[in-house]
Amino acid sequence: MVESDEETVAAVAAFIDAFYDPDAAEQTTSESVNSEVSSSPIDSHEDVERALEKRKRNHKGPNDAREHQRQELQNLREEEKALRAKLMLLVMNKLSRSSQKGNMRDDRALVAMWKDITTRQRRRRRIVEAENTRLRERVQEQRRVIENLQLMLASQLVETSNPKDPLYSPAWKAICANDDPGNRTRVLAELASQLREQYNATDAWVKESRRLGDHSSPYVVSRMTVVSATQVAVETVNSRRVPFNYRVAGDLHWAKGNNYVCQVMDYFNEQVVVDSNETVLTAKAFSDEGDPDSSRGIRLRTYAASQKFVDKDRVAIVNASRSESVHVRHKSLPDLTVEERYWMVFYASETNPDDACYVLSASRVILDLESRLADVPHAVGDLFEYFSSRSHLYMDLGLESLEDWILGEANS
């Protein structure tokens, strides 16, 4: 125990002596520094830069943090601009592809329309060829009969030179012999004055056709509506799409359809100009007695005024008619008045205004019912069937003729 205390006292004394010896302290410090330097040498320039960067990071202040935030915000703004430009490019590409798809669909629709026309033309040609073959086979055996008939007709014409004789005209025109010119002029003037107002109603029919009809296929409808206690209306709508320019189709229908083909039913025809528009005044005779199996014994004598209106994107032909006499099942109905209104509209297609158009046929026939109609209760049903079927039949015949005229002009 004594030896341990003595060793402790000696160590403390040696430490005190060394503390107060400046040479020894300096030597000790130098050795410590040399030892530290030798133990941690700086090997390269990169190590120096890393050390400086570490020191800078350790001494960053609040200003450096704000600068870093501003830099990040600027980077985000630049990235947002780049993304917005990329989005705009994608939207433009989408619109371009949508437009291309729409054009492709419309091109397919045009091809389908031309295919339908080709099919109809081929079918009609086969029918005509079959009929021609049948007629050629019978020509030889009928030649002698024809010669005999010609002799008989020549003798009858000599005997019936009076134009008012029923043998001089077809039977369905015979009822027109007692036409009153004064009454005809008055009625035609009234009808012509109503054409402008009738044309103003064209938009309503076009809107109905666009709203209810799918123009990839025909839109055909017939209906009967009650107008008043004594009046009913027969309405028809028939809409098609054809691969023709609306102006070409409308002008051809007016020139060759309305003013040429329909004249076969006229016993009076006069062309005038009313309000700077071409107008045709006619007196017509209709009959359904061509087919005895389906005939209802209907005969009509009517006065009609037709007019063509040309606008920027459509051609409209309107017709107003009023009955002069009505026969149903071969019985006269003097107290029945028939007011007819017809529209034939050719308007441009939205997607192909130069190469395709819509054709709309609409009609509204007012039957003014009187007490005498009770004597023939079936008259309303017969007249409904007659006017609705006649309107759709004229539409079909008009389009077939239009195809023939346009294709004929293209081949000539």
C-alpha cells in the first residue's frame, strides 16, 4: 500500500514538471501535429474540392435555401411549358386523325350510294333486256295483226275527227272537256300567290328529316292527322341521299321532271314568271285505273301552280293544287275539296357539298270533309292510300329518272 502511494506521487510530480517545461511541451505538440499530418495526408485535388464543398454545405445559410427553392420553381415552370406544348401537339394530332376518319367514312358512304345506283341500273337493264327479248320473239307473229289494226285506226280517225269526241282522247282526259277557263284563271292566280308562303315552311320539313332520318338509308313515312272537326290531313315524308350536286339535281328535276315528264297528265299548261321565279300553271287529270286489280276508282281533276326557288345551299320546288272534281269508287263527291301541297327539296350535304346532296319529298293533302262524305264512308281510307302511295311512287320514279339523265349526260 505504501509503495503504490509513492508511485502515484512520483507520477504527479513528473506531470507537473513537464507542464512547466516549455521545451518539452513544444516538442510534444510538434510530434502530435506531425503524427496527425502523417496519419491523414491529402492525396489529390479532388479530395480538396470535396472537403471545400462539404465545408460550404455545412455553412449554408437561409439565403441559399431560398435560392434553391427559386431554382426548383423555375425548373417546374419550364417543365410545365414543355408539357403544355406536348399536350397541344397531341390534341392537334387527335383532331387531324378524327378529320381523316370522318372523310374516310364519308368516302365509304359515297361508294355505297354509287353501288346502290349501279345495282338499280343493272336490275333495270336486265328487266329491259328481258322485255326486249320477249318483244322480239313476238314481232313476227304480231306484224300482220299490227297492219290490220293500223287500217282500223285510220278509218276510225277519219270518222271521229271531232276533238270533243271521247274516242279522240284517252278516257281519263274525257272528264276535262267542260273545263271553265274563267274559274281556272281565278284558282291558278290564288294558288300562285300562296307559293311564297308555302316555301317559307320548307325549313320545318328539312328539320324533321334531319332529326328523324338516318340518311345512310331512305327515310319514308306516311301519316294522317286531324286538322279540325271537318278536315283531315294526309302527310308524307321521303328523304334520300344521292351522289349528285344539289344544284345540278334540282335544275334537272325542274326542267325534265316537273316540266316534261309530269306534262303527260296536263290538259292545260302555261309557264310564267312570278316574283322573279319560274312558275308553271297547269290543269291536271289523275286516275288510278291503270291497274284494275288495285284500282279504287279514283279520278281527280286539279289546278296546280309550281315554282322553283334557288338559295345558296338548296333548290326547292313547291307545288300547290286544288281539286276541281273528285271521284272515289267511280262515284262523284261534289262536296269534297282536296287541297294539296308538295315540296321537292335538294340541299347540299354537309361533308361533301359538291359531290352529294339530300333529296326531300314532302306532301300535305287536306281533305275538307262535308256531310256528303258520309254517303261514301270508305273515301277517307281510299284517298289516304292513294295520296300516300302516289307521293312515294313519284319520288322513286323521279330519282330513277334523275339517275338516267345525269348518267346519260356524263356518257354523252
